[in-house]
Amino acid sequence: MFSMSDLLVVGSGFFGLTIAERAAHAGRKVTVIERRSHIGGNAYSEIEPTTGIEVHRYGAHLFHTSNEAVWDYVNRFTTFTNYTHRVYSTHAGRVFALPVNLHTINQFFDAAYTPDEARALIREQAGEYNVASARNFYEKGIALVGRPLFEAFFAHYTAKQWQTSPEKLPGDIVSRLPVRYNYDNRYFNDTYEGLPTDGYTAWIERMADHPNIEVRLNTDFFDSTQPWNKESAVGQVPVVYTGPVDRYFDYSEGALSWRTLDFEQEILPVRDFQGTPVMNYPDADVPYTRIHEFKHFHPERATAHSADQTVIMREFSRFADRDDEPYYPVNTSDDRAALLSYRQRAVAEPKVYFGGRLGTYKYLDMHMAIGSALTLWRNELVDSL
Ligand code: UDP
């Protein structure tokens, strides 16, 4: 059955599709199996039919990168709009700019601090914590923005998002967000940023559209009744596995903790619900973390959108059960210990390559998944398939 295939890719998110595309481009035959009924992993999006608005089914995906090779690569499949991501945060009935910048600080303290004055204030409010020696999310968050801003914008949002004490979360989760002592409120620092002009699904489909790539939807690697299953594939054909690493080993070293998301979508009879794509809700009395309003991701499509309706999506976070879609690795110290054991088992698997957010248990953004797939292809697979 594998005689026709040089490579089996399990999962069709950005990591899996990048490997499949590179291999196909280099003349190899690739089978991609996907458990869901569509490709693209959580980047998948659809046009909501009554409003004509593109909805990111698994939460908002914003593409950004400073990696030239990744940027060149993704531009083979799609052009990008000049969208620049900005996020606001509604705290105690007032709207503040994110990520924390001089505007946020001056709004919060009702002041007109200069950059140096604000820096001195935050340093004082950080107390004994500093960024270089911070050991976890809590210490790093306070070191970065001081205690009052941490309490207002991070503490409860993070409690909702992770349900894990911030002392147990890694500090690099909080340093995903820049802190700036000027009025720049771009959410990302990267050189390149934008949204795929004709949508995520068109981009993803172009990656998979190659005569050497065969995609099998609704096909679960762990279902032994379908031909591309784990028992019959491993050892017979190189496998790029992008599902959850703990699932691959049947949770032998313990289940890793993952967060999943629930979304509540509503079509509202208003032209504009919140005036911006993403509004965060960092207060404890609001059960969701943020609201997405999708029409604002593509202002250039205004004429294709319903003028008097909008689509919003409230986002709720919770621990994932085994049947839920894993979204975010929690990465506590227990998780990291189990992960080390899984990694030892992974290197012993014959020609199985683990990749992507789920396969590595790393909080990878899209550009990082694509970048690491390009590296795996170049450094290992290109000469070994
Ligand atoms: N975060 C927060 N308040 C916010 C935004 C982010 O406390 O208003 C924290 C939270 O712990 C979150 C992390 O920063 O999980 C990373 O935020 P990001 O917006 O990068 O998360 P993503 O969009 O990947 O869910």
C-alpha cells in the first residue's frame, strides 16, 4: 500500500502541509492523512454565508514573521493584505490600548508621563522582580509591567486562559506580548505582517494542490481499520507526525496538559459591534477572554460584506479532555518532565518525525511551524527520502 508513497504526513496543518509541499515539489509522492473533514488545521476559515464574512473557525489567526525564508515561502501561495493587528482591552468599564504601551500606562494612571518617567514608574512597581531573573509567568509579568498593570490586564485574563497558577506557567508566554514606552500599539513586532488576501483556506488549498500529494480526509492515524494507520505505516514508510505527541505514545508517560477553546458565534443585526477586530476582557466577572469581530480583519472587502450585519465570536478557554481539540500546551514543570520522556521515546521511533504545535508540545505560531518544517525538510528529509 505504501509502494506508491515516499512519505506519509499525519495532519494537514501548516507544519504537515509545508513538508508535503516541499516533498512533492522535489518529486516525491506524499500521502497526507487528516482526521478532520478539512485541511489546514486550526488556520482553516470559511465564508459565513449570510454575511459574506470570513470566519476563522478555530479562533483568529494573524500571520506575522521576521523570517525572510518563511516570508518568501508563504508568498508562493498567497498574497497578503496590509492588515496590522491591534488589540484593545476592556477593563473595569474602560477601554485601554494593548499591548502595554505608553498610552496604556497614561490611560491607566490618568497621567501624561514621558517615556523615561513611565519606565521609572514601572520599574518601581515591579519591586524585586526583573526580567533577566524571572522564573515564571508571574515574576516575568510583574517585572515587565509592574504589579498594578499586571493585576488589571494579565492576572485574571491568564486565570481564564490557563486556569493554572501564573507561578506554574512559563515566563515566555507573557513575553509574547511586547511592552513599549512609546505610542506604538502594533500587537506584533515582526517585519512582515498581513492576512491572506483571498483567505486562509485558499492559501492552504494551494499548498496541497500538487499532483504528487494525495490528501485523505476523515482518516485517523490511530484507527487500525484504515490503511494508513500507525501499526502498518511506522517502519514501512517515513512518517511526519503532527498530532499530539502524548497521543502517539498512547499517553504512556502521562497525559500532557492542553487547553482547548470553545467559541460562541453570533450574527448580529448591526453594522459594527465593537469597532475593532479583537477586544480582550481581562476582568474576572466576564467568562470569556476576548471577542472577535471578523469583518474588521478585512476592511478592504467591505463591499462583499453585509452592510447591516456582523459576525462576532466569544472565546472561552478550558482544559482539554482527550476527545477535545488541543490548542495550547500548558507546559507546567510536570508537563516538561513527561515531555522529556516522550522525546526520548520519539527518537527511538524508526523514521518518524514529530512536528508542529501538537507534535512538539510547543506554543508555535504559524510562521514558526512553517519555519521549523522548512528546516526539517532541508536538514533531514531532503536527502533521506
Ligand atoms: N495575556 C493577558 N492579557 C491579555 C492578552 C494576553 O494576560 O490581554 C496573556 C495570556 O496569558 C495569554 C498570553 O498573554 O495566554 C499570550 O497572549 P497572546 O495574545 O499571544 O495569546 P494567543 O493569541 O496566542 O491566544
